[in-house]
Amino acid sequence: MTTDLNSRKGLAGKVALITGAALGIGRASALLFAREGAAVAVVDVDQKAGQLVVRDIIRDGGKAIFEHADVTQADQCERAVRRTLSELGGVHVLFNNAGIIRRASVVELSEEEWDRVMAVNVKSIFLMSRLVVPIMAKSGGGAIINMASGWGLVGGPRAAAYCASKGAVVLLTKAMAVDHGPQNIRVNCICPGDTDTGMLRQEARQLGEREDRFLAGSAHRPLGRVGRPEEIAQAALYLASDAASFVTGTALVVDGGGLAGSA
């Protein structure tokens, strides 16, 4: 008797739309979701890097499309969702991963910087989710994963807009879980600790610190290192899959123990 190997994959037959999917955690998640059987819509403002992700997925036998979109713009979100429906046939998983950081206190931030951080980190989740929830509800349910942060649960230095935005993501996630649970839509968020991505190195530059020293400081946690994008992607896969079928409204901390000793 033969066994369909694809049937053992956690996202077989699913369509996943991932924002900020060209680099870092988004890229790792797109590649992992595809290996787990999902068709993936890679959505990002970085066209070159996004197309490379799609190339890698297709080369490995998966199915993917790239859509260039600024997810702070409603019309571009609508275009991304329309194309995903047209070419991939649905949306079963939405991973709102797009995000930026500006390391500054409230007196150092400009109004434009505040608005941009809130738009990318919070407004984009609203824009994408309001389009996708009706699609999921019509098809019997789905999973939405929002990218929060450990700094959405505790405050951090010179990161006022970022902390505010990620705190908003945590409670937006819980509110969405309450609203859309009756439609069999699970909504959760991930709260990573420092992860080895381009954004972490960008923080060092914003603070005027050497990257090696900044990364060494970021590793001060019980596991003694920063995370890898692939490790955060595994958490996203869990929340996207049926393994988390009774999990909703949760802020899943994946930080090597960084918050374990927080008051």
C-alpha cells in the first residue's frame, strides 16, 4: 500500500498569504510553509528579494506567487488578496508579518516616524484582515497569525513607537479572536525575542552601536543566543496548522527565555 507523502504535511492543500515575506522571518516562513504543502503568496515591497523566495519555492517543487505591495495602502492590499484568490484559489492562512522598527524615545521621534511605524506594524494587520476574514468565514474557517514582539508585553528603551505598535498587535489579536472564533477563524500572535535578521542589525545602526556588540548584548538571555528566523517560522507553522486547532487569542512568546525573569 502506498502513502501520499503530501498528506502528511501540515499545510497540505492550504493557501497561505504572508506579508513581509521577502526577508528574515517572513522568508523563512514562506519556505517552511511551502515545504509543508501550502501554496504561498509572497507579499512585500522588496520585489527582487520576494521574487527570489518564489523562485526557491518553485525550484523545490512548491507553488508560489509574488505580489509587490505596500501593505499600509488599502488598494494594494486588495490587489494582493484578489491575485491570491485568482491564482491560488483561496486564503486559509494569513500571516501578518510585515514590520519595521525605529529606535527612539517619544521626544526623539518625528510625527512621520511614529505614523509609519504604526501604519506598517498595526494598520496593515487591520487592512489585510478585514479583506481575508470574510473569505475564511465563507470557506469554513482559517488561521490568522500576527507578528507582535516581546516588547509588546514589556517595555524597552528608546523604542516607544515600536512598543506601542506591538502592544496594540497583542490586544488586536485577542479582540479578533473573540470576534471571529464563532466563524472558526483562529487568531494568534507571535512575540519573538531578538532574532538574527536584517532588522536587528538595523537597530544597531539606529542606536549608533557596533553590530557585533549589539548582537552580543541581545544574546543575554537564558539560552545565551539570539533566535534564528527558522525558529520563529516553526512557531508560525504550529499556529497555522491543525496542531493548534484549539489555540486562539494567544500571544506565543518565542524568545529563548528573555522574558522569563521579567516582573
